[in-house]
Amino acid sequence: MKTIEVLNCHYNDSVEDWILDDMIHASLVPFFTWQEETGTDVTFMKHWGVADYYPRVEVTAEFKNTTDSALFITSFPNLPHKTLKGPSFSA
């Protein structure tokens, strides 16, 4: 199994959990779209940690096939992302 770090971001712990989840989801949309378009078997895992003053969220992509992970790396060469997208607040 090959694991690739996709997100590694600080966040403000005063943000409501549902807003943070929305921001994480919005940041992962391009990866979900890629997964659907390629039909790749990939699992995204969210991990929590503390670094410095602010907490940190890390999302990794776990691949069973190393060829799929190589395609992912070439499709997204600037990983991991260090910032989260803003919340959408859509209904």
C-alpha cells in the first residue's frame, strides 16, 4: 500500500466542527473528482495533530496499487496542500 500526504494544514480550533469539516471537504473536491474520473481505488484518511500553537489536520490518500499512486502524484504535483479552502455555507 502506498500513502501520499494530500493536506497538512493548521486550523483555528475556535472554528465550529461542521465548518471545519466543510472546509476539509471543499479542499478535497479536486481529489474526489479525479478519483471518480479515473475509477481509482483510493481511500482518504483524516488525521488530527498538534503542531506549534494551532492544531493540525492531515489527510492522506492510501492506494493499493502503486501505478495508481504514481498517476495521482503526476496529476497533483504540488502536494501536500498547506491551506484549507473557505467554507461554502451552501444549503
